[in-house]
Amino acid sequence: MKKLNLILVTLLACIGFSSCYNAAEKRENILKIYNWADYIGEGVLEDFQQYYKEQTGKDIRIVYQTFDINEIMLTKIEKGHEDFDVVCPSEYIIERMLHKGLLLPIDTVFAHSPNYMNNVAPFIREQIDKLTADGDLPASRYAVCYMWGTAGILYNKKFVKEKELASWGCLWDKRFSGKILMKDAYRDSYGTALLYAHRQELKDGSKTVSELMNDYSPAAMDSVEKYLKLLKPNVAGWEADFGKEMMTKGKAWLNMTWSGDAQWAIEEAQAVGVDLAYTVPEEGSNVWYDGWVIPRYARNKEAASYFINFLCRPDIALRNMEENGYVSSIAAPEILEACTDSTLTGYVDASYFFGDTAKHVKLRNTQYPDRSVIARCAMIRDFGEHTAQVLEIWSRVKGDNLNSGIVVLILVVVGGLSLWQIHRRWTAYKRKRLQHRKRRRVIRR
């Protein structure tokens, strides 16, 4: 038995060590990456290993982990001091990490490679630099944008016309009750509610999209809670990922979602004969950015900088775009050529991104919005000290005002569980009595 226990302990230890790197292995030969799931092209990691060997003469082993919530990633670094070398947070977390001194500058000089980070669109770099902490280097020295996009409405053209979605007010329209999916994202919902609530001020120019989406005054928060609670009866579900499938199957007509998810759904739907499209309402919306950064506790800054540079190479950027449906920050001519689709009927002005040669080009509006759309979009900044209050609003919105169908469902479930508990206890009682009788018979014998 002791031998068996020893074998089990040894096996468990081996399993535990197999998930980590060898203690004897030099840390400079390991790159620890922390990224969103399904957010990198097939074979890209392996190709980076070859690139790094060619550049430095060193072998590199990659430890790759994924996360699905920005805040979980941040907690591991800020509180747990995890030694990830390179991570991919969203813009508001980048801003928070900058203000907390949790990031290291990215190297820009490489042994035998150009600085591919220069391929990032100037428009994107300007947006990232808005996150700069007071008295510090520009934010673009600490963060290189990876993918970006907008928030808007994915819709089924069989049931909804684009003109019906001119305003965010379509989400509050009773005609679409039960056919609307909302992204389970408190930041996007907060901004959307404020834009719709102040649509008149946006029209007359007395308010801007940026001012509204970053207004955390008590009046703004009251307005957000009021409008989101009015919206809730129309919502069929708050989705994190199932919205794409619901839309491709025609089970929902409208989905407030992100452009990358919309593009994925549009392509999937085409394969099954469902015609989906994407639009950004006239009030405007959020434009978001995910970027690569090197955390303060990284132990291989060199390899991390090479990795970020490698991802900015146009051919690698294209492979990553093809994998996840989102749009790279890279504005090289190769990207424009690859993304131009001659089968499209409409044109967009993407000169803000690619330069003057892209004033009248056939690009998908889910990937490259027209200049007029970008002009009415803005970045939602970090909520900072107001985060807890906004999350409380979000909790009340999702927890209050349950519609009758949900209430009935809850009562049925609770009633069923109660009956099951009663049945289980009654069965146990009868079994106990039967066993007691059997014991009494044995004693009598």
C-alpha cells in the first residue's frame, strides 16, 4: 500500500511539474504569453520561434495561456505578480496599468529586423497615446495596438431594414421585443444608454460622444440605470459569445455586439443562406483597442519585444486577422490590398487609416468603418474610482425587473427542486424503516 501511495504521489508531482517550465531551464529561453482565447493565427507561435532564432541565435520555448476577462488578467499581474512576459489587455486596462506603474517600455531596436511597429496606423497610435499617464512617456511606448473595432448592431436583413436601425432607439422599440441580444458588457451598455438618452444634444452639437460615454456624474449614472431598465424587457439575452450562433440560426434579429464578432457571424451565416449585416447608429458608438504590453514583472523583456515586433509584420498581421475576424492595427499596403473586396457594391473612405490612397475603396464596413462613422465614435476610458458604482448599476439592471416568463421559470425550477427534495427525503425515510424492520427480523431469528 505504501508503495502504491508513493507511485501516486510521484505521478501527481510529475503532472504538476509538466504544467510549468523546468526549474533548471534558463528563463531567458522561455516566453510566457497571456492572450485572449482564439486570438492568434494558426502556426504563428511556431513561426515566431524560428524568427527569434534567426534574429538572436537563441532557442525560445513558449508558455501560452489564455484569459476571458480583463480584470482576471490584471489581478494575476497586480496582486499575484505573475511573470508573464507579454499580455494583451483592452485599452481601459492598459490605461489602468499605466497609471499603476505596471508596464515596461517596449524595445524598438532589433538585431537584424526592421521595427515593424512603425506599420501601426498613425490614427491608432494617436488613440493609444490618449492613455498616457501624466509625466510619463507616451503610452505607445508601452502598448502596441493589436486589434481594434467598433460596437454596433448586427441584424438579420430578412426581418429588419437598415433604416430602422438609424438610431440606438431601435433597441427600445417594442416591435423587436424578444428578438434582441445584448453583449454582456457593462462598459458598452453604459455608453450606448447615455448616447441614446442624450441624442438631441448630440444632434445640436452641445455634447460629444466622448464626453457622454465618459460621464460618470450622478445624473449620468441615474440616466443609464433608467434607460437600461426600460430596455431590459426587450432583451432576449445578455450574451458573452452565443450571440453569433443565435444570429446565424435566425433565432434573434438584432445583436448589439462588436465588429469582429459581427464579421464572423456574417461569414458563417452566408454559408447557411442567412443574410446578416452590421451598422453603427447615427448617435455614434465605442471604438475599442486591444494591445500588447510587457508587464512590470516580466522576466524576458527581450523576447517579449521581439514577439510584439513580429506580430506587426504585415504577413503575420493578415494571418491573425483571418483567424479571428478582427482588424489589425497594421496599415501597410499589403493589408489594404488583401482586404479590398471587388464584389462589394459600396465604398468606404478609409483614408484616416491607410492614407489618401484609400479615400474610395471597397472594404467591409465591419472591418474598416467609413470616415464619417469613425468621426462619431470615441474610446471609452477607464472608469477608475467609479468602476464599483457602474458595476452596481449593471448588477441591478440584470437582477431587477424580471419579466413574467423568467419569474414563472424560476418558480417552476424552485418548485421542482422542492418536490425533489421532499421525494428524496421520503424515499430515504422509507428505506431506513425497511432496514430497521429487516434488522428486527434478524434479531428475532
